[in-house]
Amino acid sequence: MAAIESVIQGSEKLTRISGCWPSFHDAEIIELHLWRGDVDAERQRYVFPVLTVKLHHWELTREIDRQGFLVTKHHTVTTLRFHNLEEGLKLDDFNHQNVIFELIITQKQRDDGPSPYFDVQFVSSFGMAAHFRCFQIEVLDAVPHAKEGDPDVQPSAAQSNNPTLPLGNSGGTEDPSPVVL
């Protein structure tokens, strides 16, 4: 079976940073966006549900720093898009941190129904866990993180103007502005 990155569109954006596909061990999910898609038979438009996930991850080395901690490298903020989600998305315990133990992506075949497909599991350490099937995975972006620690956790541009956010709050980490009606 081929390495999973060979069947993920845009995987080179991520593998060129660390030289390989990461395990995502202890990665933190910092943004999650679900879109229902756009199905319109009259216009012959068939875009099925999409899940986009932004996460902060790094590579853990065997080196020990002066304080006795393992050294990390290749801090990266990656945005993954999962296209054509099938029914049955399971999403649990999304919270303020969302650390995953690992991201398991398996390409599978089946006798009935569309194939191949991906079985995807975000295995939780703390916070969010997810399990779903989709038909395409894409690395939208992989950006080296300039410094150790938390990445900029501001919502993406598409989310910052989202009308579902509370009035007076851009969705960032600042205190919400008072709402005057």
C-alpha cells in the first residue's frame, strides 16, 4: 500500500517542512469549519459536505533541553480540507484546547458504493475526537510557525466575518465588545 501522503492532494506543502508526513501526535486543533456543500441538480452542481481543520503540530525529538524537556522542532500550522463527507460524521468534546493523540487516515476499498474512500479518525488526548469518511483530502496550507508556543489563534478571514459569531465580537481572543441594540 502506498504512503498516505501520496494520495493526499497538496501533501508536499507539509512534507517539505519536516521531510515526511507527520503523526500529528499532541497536535492542537485550533479551528474547525463545516460546510454543507452545494447540491443543485438543475445546475448539475454536486459539491458534497466539506470539513476544514486548522491545527498546530510539531516534531518531537529525542534531545533534552536544559530544563529536562524533550526538544520540539518543525512547529507548523496546517490546514487540511476533507471533501465529500459521507453521512455519519462523529464529532465529540470540542473545547478550548483539542489536543489529539494522533490523526489516523486510511484509504479503503469497498464492494458496494464509491471507492476508494478515506476513513479518518482524530483520536483525542484532551478535547475533540472525530471519525468520518470522505473521498478526497487536501492540504490547503502548511506554514512554519516562527516561534515555539501557541500559534496565532485568530479565526481565518472566512470565519472572522461569519454572521453566526456573537455581535460585537470578531471571534478573536479579545474580550467581546458590549452589544447595544
